[in-house]
Amino acid sequence: MKKRNTAACPHCKQGKDGAEHTLLECLKWEKERRQTQEEMCLVLNPDNIVQTMLEREEQWRSVQSLANKIMRAKELAEKEE
């Protein structure tokens, strides 16, 4: 990954790039996030994500899978820049 001079998200330009933005807010990853949330029958947010993951192993795996998908895609996109 290249070092950027700005904190803005390089994918949506609408937020500060960081873990919370990438996983829960970035428009670039909306499709992946929506699919996971539909499977889990809930909307992930900063207030419930940890509790959701700790409630059931299946939910842990769903959030983990979402994070892995997004990070792989993000790393690939940033390499191509």
C-alpha cells in the first residue's frame, strides 16, 4: 500500500479512512456489507459490532469474513493505484 497525504477515504472520498469507516460506512463496500447484514438479519454499527460477534460463533465468522473480503479488495485496489 502506498502512503497517502490525506486522511480521506480513497474509495468513496466521503469519510476519513480508517477501520470503522471501511467496515461500516464506506460506500465502496456497501454491497458486501449489505449482503452480510441481510444474512445476519441486523445492521452492524459501532455500538453493536463487538456484542454481535461475541453472541454466536456464526456471527463472528460472518463479520470476520466481511472484514477479510473488504480488506483483500481494498489492498488490491490500492496496489493498482
